[in-house]
Amino acid sequence: DSGLVTGWYRFQGAAGDRMPDKCVLFHRCGTSRPVWLNGAHPTVAEGVVTRTVCYSNYSHRPTCCDLGKIIKVKNCNGYYVYELHRTTYWRSRFCGNAGAGKLH
């Protein structure tokens, strides 16, 4: 997702219906550095909230949150949308809950 255009996105289909909110191990979601939501999904009443996304790392020693970036998330009464920006690393991708495998 290093070429992603900044905008609001919804996870659907094979990706699942939301971004995982627990650690996703490296080499999941079709990439070496999956990006996942570090924090709870908002309620409808909370409106648009600010959250951090984390990049799982595989280089020197495995870590779940190598680099945190700020995004916005909104609960649209039954589904979530995320204001995403291009990823920092070229081998990284925003992860949907269907591609995450076992969460840690």
C-alpha cells in the first residue's frame, strides 16, 4: 500500500470486514509487514476517532509495533471506515481481519 491514495476505506470481501485490533505477525495479509489497528474500534456515539496503526517487523527481532502512525476511524453503524495514508515501507499492507491468521 505504499502507493495508496489518502482517503476513507472500508474492508470488504476476502479482506474481511475490519482491520484487526490485535498484533498481526509478520508475513500475514500477503505481505512481510502487515499494518494493524493498535486500539479499540469506536462506537457509533464516539464518531470519528484517532487511533494508531502498527507495522509488524521481521528484521532484527520480531516486534508487533515497530512504527506507529496516526489514522482516523469511524463506526458507520454496522461497518467501519478508516482514513488511510500510503504506508511507510514498500513491503507493507493494511491488513483486514480475514487475512490476519491467528492474532497475538
